[in-house]
Amino acid sequence: MKSIARPVAVLLVCLYATLPAFASVPVRGSSGNGTDQSAPFWNLFGPTEVRTLTKGTVTVNFKQQVVCTNQQVSTAVNPSDVLHAGTCADGAYLFIYQLRSSATNVTVKLSKLIGFTPDISALTYGVMICDDNTLNTLELCTTATQAQLPNITFNWNATTTTASFGIPNFPKFPNGVKHQGQGLTIFVATQQTAPNPIGLPVISLQ
């Protein structure tokens, strides 16, 4: 019996190690970060122009935006604090990436994450959806419900401070208003120890 149990235990450990750390990523509503009227307090910068990631024959186009999750854009809450101009005063940063591609089975990697803790209940990672088409039209988001999203998986490696999103396909969701609904929109939220220098993640294809 022991000779059978040991290999089975080893096999189970190996299988567990290869499973994604988190599956079926959560969603965050863009209006929860602020509204169009309060944009000076939450929209730190962006959206950027379209950039391209390539690896082999795979191409992914993306836009990026950085949001202060607690509406603490330094120049809005304290214009006299020129030392921290261009930052989130409380160090709470939300990094948003709106992705478009015709490729399948793509893994998007975000490396050099500073102050990131994977937390489903706190919504520190996942997909940004356009939860209200009138309140916030200035933040990158996806015009879809959670049920319409592909089965995206999420992995976190604390040793290398690297997160990865496994995306089976990129549905052609309808365009929204202004910055809404231009692709599949992923995000990570970080709590950095100081407003600046900002620890910007590096996006790439794995």
C-alpha cells in the first residue's frame, strides 16, 4: 500500500503545482473608481496611444492608463505639493491595460510589480468592465458582463513579482463611449509605500 500511496502523493503535488494560482478572474466596475466629473482626482494619466506587443507570430495591441483608486491625484488634492506632482498621494495605483488581438491562448505578463497583493475580495486584479455607460466614460474598460468574458486565468509569482493573465481568446465586444469598450481590459492594483518614485509594471507576452 505504501508503495502506491507515495507515487500518488507525489503526482498530486506535481499536478497542484502546475495549476493556475487563480482561475476565473474577478471583475471591477469602472464607475467604482470615479466618474467623469471627478476625473481630475482619479485619472493620473492616459489612456496612451496604441502600443504593440509581439512574440513570435503573436501580436497584441494595447492602451494603458493609470488611475488613483482612492481619488488621490496629488495635484488635485493638494496643488501646493509640487514634490509629489504626477503621483497618487496615498500610493494606491491602478494599472489598466486594454488589449486587442486576433490571437488565441495568449499569456500577458506584468513584471516588476511593486506593492501588489493578489486579493479577490479587494479586487486587486481582474477585468475592468464598463458597469455604467454614463457615469465613467473616461476610463478604459470592457463593454461586457462577467458571464460574457472568456475563461481568463491568473498566476502570481511572489519571488519574481510577476503576474500573468492567461487569455484563451479576445472577443470582439462592442465599442462603448469615448474610452469604453475598445477591447479586453485587465488591471492590477498596487499599494506602494510612497507616492514617488512610481513603480511602473512592465507588460510583455510570455
